[in-house]
Amino acid sequence: MKKLIIAAALAAIAAPLPALAQALRHSAPSAQTETRMDHISIVKRGSGSPIILIPGLASPRGVWDGLSPELAKHHSVYLVQVNGFAGDEPGSNLKAGILDGIVSDLAAYMDREKIGRAPVIGHSMGGLAGLMFAKAHPDKVERLMVVDSLPFFAVLLARGGEEPTATSIEPIAKMMRDQVAARYGKPATAETVASDIAALALKPESRTKMGAWAAAADPRVTAQAMYEDMTADLRPSLGSIKVPLTVMVPWSTSKFGKDPTLAFYARQYSGAPHVSFVDVAEAGHFVMLDQPEAFGAAVDAFLKQPAQ
């Protein structure tokens, strides 16, 4: 688990771009309506009760492709994408405030479209943004699922039992931000990050997709978003998040196993008053790619929870 943030950062600068990444950069917007804002764009698919899906670091809205078509049969699915990812122009994301911008843009969009309260699902950095959104706008969140995300990701870099703080991790986060941002416009050898990419998914085909998505992201945006992700500590705020919270935890026997992994996540979310956990076996960080059926079943169960 300690490699997760570093792996995500390195994967995000893996180039040269493969064919799939090139296609992401040059693809036209979906036939569905796309709304562009300063920090994010949103595509709506389907009709019915609303669901908000937020992808993670360097990931496109396509990370939900195995899930969103089925959801769109009965729901209005709002697919968020961070500007600068999937080949999009960076917009306002070349400066600080990406995570806050995601929250404010999403809130403004929901007000404008009169969406009301909706379930929110976020993966990785999108899960952190979901926690921030639920804290800032509880009136807009019916329930929240975070997919393999932590309220303070930097705990993965703990050494010798001493957990970092937002202050102590800042120099490391700044160094990593600057290193990733410096790769903008420069080719890199995919082989140099292959082992780190492997830490994010178990299946080879999952790694291929994830690497292509990361390569299509603007490293300057990835760098700043990663920095904000690493230095944001929401643990003191968990008690103020009153909406039902579900944490999806992937695990594998080849890594840490089920019980230690679940125990670790339970400690990190111990301050949340209404939290439950769902585990998915034999999956990496990109659980929706490694175990799509189990992932879909867990999301379906989450959506069927009674409204609070």
C-alpha cells in the first residue's frame, strides 16, 4: 500500500503515448451533452434518478464504461471528468485549487440543473473529492461511496510506525509535484514505470487501459492534483460527514490479504459516524477493471440502500 501514491504519479507520466492514449486525446465529445466548466466537464447519460460518478487521478470518465451503460437504463448518470485528463484542455487546472474547483463546479452544475440530492461515487482522488463534496454540500449528497480512497492518502508513506502529517508530507509532495510537472512535453520510457503500474491493477489488460488513460493526461494537471491529494487530510472532518458512507476496499491474497487490509481502512475511517465497508477480492486499485462483476454488484447494492 505504501507505493500507491508514487505508483499513481509515475503511471501518469508513462509515455510515449500508445494508440489508445492518442485516441483519447483526439476523440470528439460524446453524442451525449457535455457541459464544460473551469475545472471539470460533465456528460449526462440516461434518464431517471440521478447518480454522480467522479474518476480518480489522471483517469477519464471512461473508467466507468463497464458500469455507466447499465446504470443509464434507469438513472440519469452524470459523468465527471477533470479538465486536463483524457486529452482535454486544462482550463483552470494549471494552478492550485483543483480539488476545491471540482467541488464548486459540481455544486454549481447541480444547482443549475436542479438535480437535488444524489448518490455520489468517487474512485481514488475522486473519492477524496466526494468526501470534500459531502462535507461542503450535505444537502446535495444522498449517500457516498468512495472506491479505494483514504481521507489522508499520505498515511501510505508512513515509516517506522510514525504517520506523516499534512505539514511533514508537504516537502515530499512538492518534490513529486515538480518532478511530474517537469515531464510535460517530454517523452518517457514506459518500461521505467512498468512495475509501479502493476501495483495499481492485477490483470494485464487492466494495466494497459490504466497506462493509456494516465498517458493521455496533462502531467501539469496530474502533478498539481496529486500534490493536493497528498496534502489534504480529511480525517478531522469525518465526524461532520453525516450522509451514509460506503468504502469499497479491494484486496488480494498476493498483497496483504483481506483482514489486514480491512483493518487498515477501518482505522482510517474510524472518525466517520455512518460508515460501512464492502470488500472486493483479488482486485487492485482499479477494482472496476480487475473485477467488473463484483464491482457492479457492490455498486448496485449501494444504490439500493434505503434513503436516509
